[in-house]
Amino acid sequence: MILDGRILSNLIADELRTQATGQNIGLAIVLVGEDPSSIKYVNAKQKRALDIGIDCKVLQLPAELSEAEVMQFINMLNNNNNTHGMMVQLPLPGHICAQTIMRAINPLKDVDGLNPASNFIPATVRGIEKLLEHYLYGPHFDLQGDSAVVIGRSEIVGKPAAKMLLDHNATVTICHSKTPDLMRFTAHADILISATGITGLIQPDHIKPGAVIIDAGTIGDVAPECYAKASAYTPVPGGVGPMTIISLLENTIRAHLKQK
């Protein structure tokens, strides 16, 4: 089974469009620098937001700004009553500490869920959860007895994805790109989530027959040859990416409701 994020995100978009009508919901996206991949992703987020009826503004800042100068813009958005949700597109230039910036975002407005105090699950992880719920397990699903492996230890995907699986009662192992003999862990996984950004890291020998594969890599951590062994998988593109965007916008509508 293909866990198609485009189809599911379109279904959710229809619901969000109804919720957003007439609400004057504001989303701000901060983009520091001119990384082509980041610009492309931000444009996709803005386009989807406007289509749903969310007023999405992109604040593009020069890459040479200092961390303190970027913080000034974050504080401005924190105090702007017309901005109900906000996010900072990663990666940031090397001289700016992402954790410092994320921790500065008002938890009520942190719709990407990257501040540890945020009111929201990180958008990518929420998107993965919704894929599993919609296509495979139903609402309030229980993974008791299932073995899950998460490859990646980032604060954005890896660690919160492991927590999400634990919350659904899976037995979870966290690996990463430097784990020796990765196959020793992945070959027994009923559910495999990979989020390393290393193209083709996961090969068919890594996959347990019948496993569920969630590829959260930007270009694709999982070699396409793995799909034949899986019971279900997310394509790249068209799997996790669209669900990250729609979950971000769902969080924005929720943030607006909390601030009313």
C-alpha cells in the first residue's frame, strides 16, 4: 500500500478550508538566507496556506544578520496580535543557533512544534501519525507488540517520532547514521521511520518482509527497491512532505482558536 500524502493532505485541506473561512488567521514564516531548497519549501507552504484561507506572510531576512538581529524579528512576531502562528525555516546559517531561535518562539504560536515548550506536536511527526492513522490503524491506534526503529536523532523528527510511537505503545529503538551494523536493528522492525537525509541509506536487506516504511528524508533515505518488501510505504516525493505542510496549517488554525 502506498501511504499517499498528497491525497490525504487534500482531504484534510478541504476540512481546514471550512474552518478557516472568515477567521482572519495569520501565519508568518521566517526565512533567513537564500537556500534554494528552503525557498522552494517555503513557497509550497505559503501557496497551500493561501489556498486554505490562511494569510501567510514570508519574512525573508539576509543571511548575514546576527543571531540577535534575527531574535528581534522573532520577538516582533511574538508580540503581533495578527500573527497567530509562526515558524522559522531550517536550516539556519551556521552562525545562528537554531535551538536558541526555536526556544524564543512563543509556545502558543510555535505551529512547527520545535520549541520544547510548544503547545503542538512537530508538524512532520504529526503528519506521519496522521498517515498511519488514516491508511493503516484508525483513530487512537495501538502499536502494542510492534517493534519500531527510528533512524535519526534530530529534535525536529527523530526524537519526537520515537516519542509518538512510544505513546502508541510500540517498542522503539533509536538509531542514527553512525550506528554500527544498522541492519541488525532495522531487519526486525515492524515499523521503520528514517529521517537522516542520506539518500539511499536504507537498502532491501535492511527491511523486514511486511514492514511499514516511513521515509522522512528530503530526497529519500529509502532505496525504491525496498518497496517490494514492505506492506506499506511513503513515496518520495508525495509522502511525508505534503503531510508536514498540512499539519503545520492545521496547527495554525488551532493556535488561532487558543488565542481568541
